[in-house]
Amino acid sequence: MSRSGPSGRRKLIVAIDGPSGAGKSSVTKALAERLGYIHIDTGAMFRTVALLVSRQGIDPQDDAALTRLCSQLIIEFDSSDGSSRVLANGEDVTSAIRSPEISLLTSKIAAMPSVRSHLLLQQQMLGARGGVVLEGRDIGTVVFPAAEAKFYLTASAEERGRRRYEELKAKGEHVSLEQTVAEVQMRDQQDFTREIAPLRRADDAVEIDSTGLTLETVISGMESLVRTRENR
């Protein structure tokens, strides 16, 4: 599953799972950069499908329509200009997939078998050679259950809601803290109780509660563990 880099170190598959707003995106990007790995945001892949479902007026429970949509969809991650962008059939959808509406729709979309099976294959192809950091909700349990380094990143619902609120406010969106926390809790309920690949911590994942911790503290701890396993 892993491969060796120029230095002789093994290039691992690193899985980071956790609930919405736990800081997975920021942590994954920074960790991948430090390790010299590729960052694969699987959550952004599901968000992209949700965005197109919303735009095209597709019933999120219509599995046949979702299958047609996914069969015509190519999702790519581009960092050629120094920033991380998500492309859907060549269109930059990086900002569009981060709205509160798309966040809630994503959880419904992610529960559909056609969407999960289509994106699962894409994710496994992108990460099969190792040297990747993947974030999502079922990376360590379903996508790469044999990943050499697994983390479950979480934080209190209040903390995650506050972070999301600050992020949306910075973008100029008119939101309330109470509503944002409520949406995080609603997303948790959907993710934890869905029938297919519900959110849970893998038995062999290291759990990190980022409530009150700095980004640097979280990343440093993860990097240390990955470096140790690279040299095994």
C-alpha cells in the first residue's frame, strides 16, 4: 500500500476522519505540505456532487439520476497556482461548495449508494500509491481501512459551530452563531445515523480533540506519529 520516496522513507496513506467543523481541511492541508504528500479532500468531492444536484434540481433521493450525474463528473484538485482549488468538469467550484445549504445537502447526498460507490473508486485510485493525506468521514473505516496512519479529529459542537461562524462571517455572509451551531449539530445527527458508512472512529485511529488546541499543536502531533511510522 505504501511506496518509498527519494529519501528511502515509506510514503504512507494517512486518513483523517471526523465531524463537520473539526478543522480537518486546515490540518490536512498543512500536514500534507509538511510531509510532502498529496492532499485529497474527499469531503469536497461529495460537496461538489451536492452542488451540481442543487443546480440541476435533482431529487437527492433519486439514485438513477445521481448515477447519471456522477458518470459524467470528473473532479480534480489543482494547486498549480499555490492555492488548493476544486474543479468540477473544469469549473472552479472551491467557494461554491462551502455554503451552509450545500453543507446540509451534502450529508444527504453522501448517504446515497450510487454517489458513495462512484466517489469511493475515485478516492481509492487517487490514494493507492501512498504519499497522500485524505480527509473525510469514512476514510479509515471504508475507503482505506488498512491505512498506516489514522486520526479521528473532533471538537465540541459549540467550538465547531463557532469556527464555522467566523469563517462564514469573514466571507461576508449574514449568519448567526446560534443557527450555525444548530446546523453543525444537525449535520452530526445526519452523519452519525446514516445507514451507509456512518461517521465513526476507526478502532485503530488516534483520536484528537482540538477544542482549545492550536493548529500547530494538532499538526505537530500528527506529523510526529506519521514520521515514526514512515521509518518502520
